[in-house]
Amino acid sequence: MSSNAKSFQQGKMKLSPNGRIVIPAEIRAEMGVKSGDNLYWDFEDDALRIETYPARIARIQREIAQYISPGVSLVDELIAERREEARREEEEFQRDLEQQRLREAKIA
């Protein structure tokens, strides 16, 4: 299915004795899946959602996008946080090293 257009289809399927259902060919074609492809599912509020991996990633990105301010790069924020954490760890290491030197100087 294209990311711009939303398709609504509805139909009826029969559950086989071993618990399988068949996804109609036109839906498989619209989803871009073929035999052997992996599909992912969610079951919530008595509804079963079946999607491809790229469709799942796109949906999650759309859901998360509402929490991100325009122009904000989460990658840049993560890198800045990691650098700040590394700076604090280095400062703590240097303080501990200095304290160790002072203790050793008192002993000597």
C-alpha cells in the first residue's frame, strides 16, 4: 500500500480447522507481500492488525512524530547527552584519581 493513500477494504474470511486464515490476493498485492514473507501482528481491543515490517516502522514513526518538536533531531540530542555523560564520567574519574594521589602522598 502506498504511504500516501489509505485503503479501506472489508470482507469475510473463514478460519480453517487448524486455525489458519487466507489473506486475499488483492490485499497481499496491495501490502506488497508474497509467500514466505514475514508479517507482524498486534491484537488489541478485539482487533487483529497485520502489517509488513516497513509498514510497522512507518506507523511507529508517525505515532512518535507527534511528540517531537519540528526541527529537533533526536540523533543530535542523543549524541549531546552521551557526550555530556562522558564528560561527567571523565571529571569523576579525574577527581577519584586526584583523591587517590592525595591519599598516597599522606601515606608516604
